[in-house]
Amino acid sequence: MADPENVPSPKLSVSEQAAQLVQLDAKSRQEMILAAANSLDLVRALSSETLLYTIKEIGANDAVDLLALAAPEQVRDILDLDCWRQDSLDDGRLINWLLLLDEGGGSKLAEWFLHTDIELLVLLVKRYFEVVRQVDIEDDRDFDQTEYFTFDDQYLLRFRGEPEPILHVLIERIRALDYRMYLYVLENSLFELESGLEEAAFRWRTARLEDHGYPTYEEAQDLFRFVPPESVHLQPYTRAALQMHFASGDEVVTPPD
């Protein structure tokens, strides 16, 4: 339970209330936010990093209500920070976040795909689905359509491995909300290279993190590498000699140039 003395006063501005919330532990922070009349404003006044660490400390499954209040840009930043391992997308983490977004309300998943990089959407389809154009197999009598499903009778899909139901939901919602995006994602999954899609998504992610002041992976390795003490040669520092200036009577003392 939060210390009553640390509870943000409603008389403060939203940014001032958010600054006080950061001083609380994660569980108390969530309690104070969800109990506030302006909970949406408070969550969106937090930095993406603070929101991510709050969710992590509480436990993602217990912080769905908090995630549901996040701005689309905060969600995108959180996934940028948590779903990449060096320059490789961590599919498992991303899918877990998509499940949480869907649990937070139908609109949260839609907000995410409408604000995320199109290359990332194509990459997910490329990795998890086999996509076939209906027109390409019309004359193929040996093609078994019973193994596929379709949303529009133009593209047939089936999972390449173990089904991930949230990805089925994702594609269905893309089709319902933005049919042009749906066509673009499925069509480009047919001929784009997986490596090229991942590289493009990683470049967008890196650019956003650099805007927030994060170094690249290579820069971070160089910045935080171990330096053997014996390899460091410091120049001795010589303190400048002090000069005393005295004044007599009403004489004004002025510092030397």
C-alpha cells in the first residue's frame, strides 16, 4: 500500500503527479493510477521506460489494466525495448505482448498494428503463415484447400507450425479495419525475403531508440566494455597555484582575468 504522504495531490499538474508516482514502488504506483480520476492522463505522462519497468515488476498478467491505458507510441516503444535481441526479433516475446494487448481491449491490438512498422507485420506473416493466392491454384486439382483458411476468398493461409491464435485474430482485424493494409501485408509476404524484412524493421526500431538517446548495440558494447586498470594511463593533474588578493580600507577586490 502506498504511503498516504506520497499520494499525488489532484491539485498538482499531471506532469507533477507523474513525477511523484515515479517515487512509489510499482504496485503502489499502479494502485494510485487506477484509483485516480485522470488515470489515462497519468499513464500517458509516464515515460515508456517507466511504464515498461512498472509492468515488468508487477507482472505482465497483473498489469493489463495499466497497459490498456497506454498511448500507441508508448506501446510501440515498449515493444521496441523488450522484443529484440541484438538485431533479431524475439517472436515469443512479441506474441506474448500481443496477447496482453488483446486482453486489454479489442482496440489496443488495432492501435498497435496501425502504428507499428509495416515490415514487422509482413515479417510475422512470412514466418508463421504459408500464403497462397486463390487465383494461382484454381486449375490445380491436386491442391488440398481443406488445410487452409481464408478471410476473403482471395488468399489462402495456414500456419507453418504450431498455430498461434492471436496471429489469426491479428490478420482478421487488419482485414476488417484496413483492407488495403491487409492486401499489402499478404501480397508482400509472398516475395519479400525474411532477412530483408527483419533488417528493415530493426532499422526503424534503432532509429526510434536513438531519438530517445539509446546507443546502438555496437556503441553500447564499446561504451560499456571492460577496461583493464593497467591499460589506463592518466596524466597527472597539476593544480594551479593559488594567488591571494587582499584589499585595504574601502578598496574593492576584483577577481583576476
